[in-house]
Amino acid sequence: MSGMRTNRSVRGDVRTVWIGNVRPELDGGRFPVKREVGDLFEVSADILREGHEALAAVLKYRTVKDTEWHEVRMEPLGNDSWVARFPLEENTRYVYTIEAYPDPYRTWAEDLKKRLAAGMEVDSELLEGAELLRRTLPRAAGADRKRLEARLAEFDHAPGVTARVRILLDEETAELMDTYPDRSAATRYDRELEVIADRALARFAAWYEMFPRSQGRIPGHHGTFKDCIDRLPEIAGMGFDVIYLPPIHPVGKSFRKGKNNSLTAGPDDPGSPWAIGNEHGGHKAVEPALGSLEDFRAFVRAARETGIEIALDYALQCSPDHPYTREHPEWFYARPDGTIKYAENPPKKYQDIYPLNFYCRGREALWEEMKSILLFWIEQGVRIFRVDNPHTKPIPFWAWVIGEIQAVYPDVIFLSEAFTRPKVMQALAKVGFTQSYTYFTWRNFKDELTDYFTELTQTEMAEHFRGNLFTNTPDILPPILQQGGRPAFKMRLVLAATLSPLYGIYSGYELCENEAIVGTEEYLNAEKYEIKLRDWNAPGNLKDYIARINAIRRENPALHEYRNLRFYESDDDNILFYGKRSYDGRNAILVAVNLDPFEARQAQVHVPLLELGIAPEERFQADELITGSRHLWKGPVQTIRLDPREEPAAIFCVSRFPHKEYGTPCY
């Protein structure tokens, strides 16, 4: 059979034990799957052979830095399916595979039981069983060998068949035979697979994006890292785990963009921070107007003290003033006239940015320098990087640089900002990106939200693609926010915060900023090109609302998990109804969201009583966590009305009633 891969025995010759349909296994083992430290990692497989001989199997695992395998015995589930689990205790990569082998003792034991049930003589079979024990003696060690010898001695002096059967079949004998099996005919799965155990923040975090230069309080003055420190209590109070900063490096002066992306900058225009580099340095320097490198380190330390980590933008492009343009012109794209080619995304032109040529003749030096940028900021205390436009750089580069960094710093998290073709986004996730931007920003209706998030969380994509849902970005003001006003901002926040354990907002969201350039998704007076001074306590702000939603997320373990999202029936196309249940079953959350920011909607929703372990006639409690209201429900069909002018969403914590019998799962 052409192209067929064969499982081989550990001794190298072909054996008849078949191991297949191993899960999880991504692209035939080419890429690792993703989990988090503390998870109990489950592996399943089909394991079989011809005939009726019993089999045994073990799941073998180790960290990439270890040489010795650990083993856990696999359990048969029926229909030749097997499963086992092992704990992910370290922030590292684990290797796993499966080994299976015939089990003569179990085969013999099952045969003996059948003969006994049929009233047949078993004298010869009992001698065969004793011989299996004797063959096991050389493999047994220490006290176990003595126990096995005692079993055999007891068998030899047993008064009759019944006593001999008891000795050979009892639990102690079976345990000894399982501990020291004959694995001379074992078959090893032909691939060693990998799972990355990331730290918990890789799966559960609320991100807040802000421009440091806009954090000052004096009109016309450039904000500093010290101003950022002053804002930390407010951001922490809203419940964010990560503050993401656009590039903090010196901003180029040549072809600097003015307000609203105009080609001519005024004398006080700060330019786009993505135009990196000037006479003060490049990617390993900070914009002097923000402060010093020590000021940045102080900001990182202060953030950690409030429970927040800082994420930096890793933007691999240069302004015409970047030192690289003088020191390494070979790293860029040259025009026929010898000048360096600037970036374009027709019809847009970025004269203030030069893209790097990752396949240039100095490729090795360029790649090493790009890695050194990451190492430099890691030394400053940064462990999270949001990567700008990774889809415009070679996928092999990302596979290499992420692997190089995480081999030394496994706690580093990489977020892929790639609003591009679906398969490119998936490829980036497969080669190493910890998290990924998604199309959530443009998914507004019930059917498209249901289809998209079912794909993200319930298909093989969930093995490698962790979706981080951003409601908006400095580049994207979605039409729903432009048109839907404050109700839309609340509605989209709840969706982002509950559909995925990872979500983010760009600052100004809490003020419901939604003024766009007409006919576009671009902000009018975009912060990319100017310093914005905001009144963070302006009337109508969502700060308290955001804090409440983030508190609900923190307090309910079901919302910490990614793969547990399920959608349920709602008879109104404008009300999306879904839920999450923690894997230990103690915490169950149901969410109803009115997707129409203009009109009140009412729907009959179907509560999944069977999944929740609630009988059809049993009363149960539903605590609505946003408003604090409580409901006593009975039966699967409930009526929910949501008025976006009051509250566009409801988050219910469901528990059986009364609480005293089952504890209090509503945290």
C-alpha cells in the first residue's frame, strides 16, 4: 500500500498491534498542540490487533529537556478506543507517544473465566497460568519479586482448584503482572508528538491597549512612562491583566505623517510610532520624550506590583532614519535607482516606513538581529509581545525565532496580529504563536458568531489557535460601534469577554469613542498620528461596567477556559444564547446577548438541563451577575427580554437549588 506508515515494534520488526487515530495530533505530528500548566492532558487512540488476544498500552511522556520517559497505563473505553492522561506540571514542551503490547496474562485470565463459567476442567490452564507467573519473575524487582515468589509457592501447595484459581486471579497477582509485563513484542507509535504547556496567562487574560504618549494630563505635552505609572491604579481597577503598548521606540522624522495620516506633518506632530528609528536609536531604544530606559523598567515593575504585565509591540520595520538603513542597507528592498523601497498596501502608501527583506543576502545576520531585539526587551522585564503584521514576514522566520526564544524563556507569550487569510492565520499559530487575533471584530450576527466560534473552539483549530478577541484597535473602528453607540459598546464587550477567555480593548473604548472618517473603519483624528488628551471620567463612561464584567470573568472559572463554549437554542435571531461549564462541573455560566443595539428583544431560550445535571421538574437558581438579580427557574424553556438602552446582555450563574446541599458554585 503506497504511502502507508507502519507502526513498528520497539525492537524494529513489524508487529501486529495497530495504533492509530491518535488525538491530539496536529498535521501528523508536524506541529505541537497547546495547553497550559496545571492541565491534565488527555491522549486517546485506537489500539487493536487481529483475533481476541488482550492488549495493554501505556502513554509515554517526558519534557523536551529530559531523556527518561514517564508512563501512565492507558484505559480501554470499548470499541478498541483507549485513553490516558498526564499532568502538565512545568511551563515547557512535553513529548508524548504510545506503546502497546499483547497481554498474555489478561488473555489467559479471560479464557480461564470462560472455562470456569462453562464448568470445564482447567487443570492444564492453571499450570499455564503458573508458568506465566514464573516467566515474570526475572522482570520483577525487590519486594515485588518476593511477593511473586510467595504467590507461586502458595499455588504449589494450594489444596485444590478453587484455591489455585483464587491465587492466580486475585487482585494482588493481577497488579504484579500489570507492573512487570512482557513487552518484548511491544509496538511503539511511529511518531513522537509535542504539547506546549504555556503559563496560565496564555489562556486567560484581559488586554488593554494604550499609547504611552497620550497618558499625560497637560494639553500639548507628550506623555511619559511616569504618566503611565500614574494610570496603573485606574487600569487595574477595571480588571485588566495586560497593558499592551504600541512601539515605544524613537519615531522617524523623514516623511513623518501628520494628523489623520496626512503627508505633511506640523512641527509638533509626533508621527506614527510604527515608523521606528531616528538619531536616538532603533528597536533597542525608547523615544526620549517618553523618558529613559530606566523609566520604562520602573513602569514594568510598577505594573507587576498591581498585578499587570506589560506587552510590547514587536514591529519589524524601520523609518528612513533608522540606524539599520545606514549600517545594513542590504536588509531592505532596493529600487532600480538604488533607493530603498517604502511600504505599500495599495492604495495606501507608507512613505515613513521601510519594510525589511527577510530573504536578503544578509538573511542570517538579519534574523539574528531580529532575535536580539526580543532578547533585549526580555532583559528589561517584558515577557509578552504583540507582533505587528506577522503575515508579511516569512513563516519559517517565526518558527525559528519563537522556537529559539521559548527554548530559553518558555514563559514568553507571542500574540499574532494578523487580520489576513484564514489559513495564513492558522499557519502562524501552528508554528508557534501563543495567541491570535480573530475575525470577531467583524462578526455581528447570530449565525456568523455561532459558526465562527464553533470552528474556533470545537474543531481541531482549538488545538493550536487561541483566539484573542479585540473589540477595536487603533486601525479598526467597526461599523457596529460607529452606529450602535453606547449599547453596542456594552454588547460587544460582553461578547468578547465571555466567548473567549482572551480579549482586549483599545483605550477610548471605555469612553465609547466612535467618530470615524466617513465611509471607513478609520478613527477620525486617529491616535496613531497625534497625542490625545482624554477625560477618563467623562459622563457616560464604561469604566464601572468594564470592571464588573472583568470581575465576573475572574470569579467564574468556567470563563477561564477556551474549549468549553457551547451554543444553545434561542427563538429570536437577535438574541445569542450560549454557555460555559468548568471542567470540574462546579461552575456553570449562561450568557444571553441582544445583538441589536437599537431595539429591545425577547426570546425563549433553551437551558441545557441535561448538561447541567438538572432534572426537568427540578427547580434551579439563576443568578444574573451583571445586575445582581436572582431567578428561580424550572424547566428548560425560559423567557429573556433584553433592552439595549438598559442592559444588552445577561450573564447567569446557574446552580441547583437549594445551595446548602450542593455548595455554592456561583462565585
